[in-house]
Amino acid sequence: MKLYEYQAKELFEQNGIQTAPGKVIDTPEDAFGITEELGGRAAVKAQVLVGGRGKAGGIKIASSPEEAVAAARSILNMSVKSLPVKKALVVKALSIQSEYYLGITVDRSSKLITLIASAAGGVDIEELAAHEPEKIHTFVINPLEGLDEKGCRSMLTAVFGDNELTERAFETVRNLYRLFISIDGSLIEINPYAMTDKDGLLALDAKIVIDESAVYKHPELEYLRNPEEYDPDELDAREYGLSFVSLDGDIGCIVNGAGLAMATMDIIKLAGGNPANFLDVGGSSSPEKVVRAFEIISRNRTVKAILINIFGGITRCDDVAKSILQAKDTVKLEIPLVIRLIGTNEKEGQAILKKAGIDVFEKLTEAVEKVVQYA
């Protein structure tokens, strides 16, 4: 779950991480009074859930309230990577002496947390890693043991040098790590973490990504969820207990089990086809779930055929077959439907579908070849 900069800064402030003062707006005129409150100079920053806003012109410096209104009007009328800007953050414009980078993320290969720091802040960290990796310092944290303060300070000294700066950076890192753990974060990033002429080290930008699978543990953070981050079909699927991800192909997929769904998409690609989605209906044979799955897939006008791949364990294949027929009639599906159905009561389920004139297979490769042919 991605947060806007202004939302991330709100969590920063709540956790003792100092940021530049400012307020979020959704109308240009609001920038006037805020800029006055901030001393007459401000930075107006587009609030979008993708990177590259600076290069796209989504960050503007205003030297007066009037300029801030003009900047806000321009930004609120633009799009960044096809995403329309609906909000802007107006923050105090500060004189920056030096810029650093701080980030915390999960290293899935080692199953540990990694702190990343660099004295070359304010630039794309991926580009820096590719072209000047020696400028990036990392420090591994075992979440079962907590933050090794001595080791962390040693790494930060290599980045910040000055003892006072290092100590201030360490306090920020300690608070970042505490926040990261408390919200089940997958990424927290400050770029730039800047040394200003009066305020010392401040988080002048903020990026937070929360592990989507852990959000259920944090109902107090639900208000931070942004619908624009998600495909409308993904939101509908979530509401009905379906796991759905939209893709670019033309073969709709309905499968029970995430692993089987991934394997199904791989085999479709191997056979020369292109899956239009990942959709896991789980272990249920509920007709309502199958109806919702059909509805979501049929909205995609590029889908030319649908493959249903069911491995019945506790779920009975004859129940699944009845649910499919009910869903097909409800949605009035007009594109070819291919089904692979094996497991508990498979013969009964296959007979029900064959009687209805629907292609049904036991071998997945045969079903995939057929649906690719239709597509």
C-alpha cells in the first residue's frame, strides 16, 4: 500500500522525524494563504503515487503567494505518467547546504531488513546504484535482534562524517526503523534527507510503502489507503474475497490457488498465449464468487477467451461445475470458455459441463492449447 508524500510526512512527524512545514491542497487558491504563513516562499509539489514528478515539472519553487497559486494551478492541471494530479503539497522553501539519502527496505533473499544511506542524495537511487555503487552504504538489521546501534553509527559516520550530524542521522534512523516495524513497512525512503541553513537535517521528501498483506493488522491505517493506486477491478475483487491482478494479455484466467494460478499463466505463455489477468478464487465453489470473477474478466474487452483451471480437493468438482453454469447464465458470457476440472467428483463435474456444451479437459496442457487457439 503506497502513501502520498503528505501522508508519509504525517507518520514521520508522529514518530519524531522532522519535516519541512507545509499543508496539502486540492485547489490552487489555497496556496496563497499557506505560502503567506510559510514566510512568502514555498515549494509546490505534485502528490502522485509514481516517481519522476520532478522531471515532469511536478515540483515548482514560488517566491511569492501569487507565484504559488500559479504553480499550484499548473501542477493540479497536469498528469505524471498518465496519473492526474489531484492534490499538491505546499511546503516552506528552504536553503539546502547538502543532500543525503536514507532508506529502509526488506531484503527478501536474506530475510533481513536493510538500511541504505548515501551522501549523494537528491538523485535517483537506482541510477546511483547502477553507475556509482561505491557511494551507497548498507547496513543489515535482524528484526529478531533489533537495531545494532554501534554498528549503525559506524556506517552512518562513513556517510555523514561529522559526529553531530551522525548522531542526528542516527536518531532519525532509529525512529524510521521503529516506524518501519510498527506499520509492517516494505519500504521507507527519505530523498533528500537535507542539511538546511537553519533547521539542520530534515526529511524534505517522504516515501512509505506498507506490506499489502499486513494491512489487515493495522485498521488504524486504513484511512491512508488510496483507491487510485488500484485498478477498479482489483478493488471489486478484493471486496468479494478474490485475488486479482490485471495484465496485458487476451486470455482470462480463473483458477483456485495462487500457485496453480501462477503455473497456469506460465503454461499459457509457453503455449504462445498471453494471460489477461491473475485471478485466484481460493478454495470456494461459491456461485457468487464465480459470478463476480466472470463479471470482472468480461469487462475487459481485449479478452477473447477464458480458461478456468480447477483442482478440486475439499472443493467438489460437481459443485464447481454447477457454479460455472450459473455464473455463465448470469453474466451472459459471449466468448469461448475452456475448463480443466480434476479432483473430487471430477467425473460428475465434467459430465455436467459437457452436457452444457462446454469444452472440459483433464490435462492442463490440452486445455491451454485449446484456449490459446480460441484467443
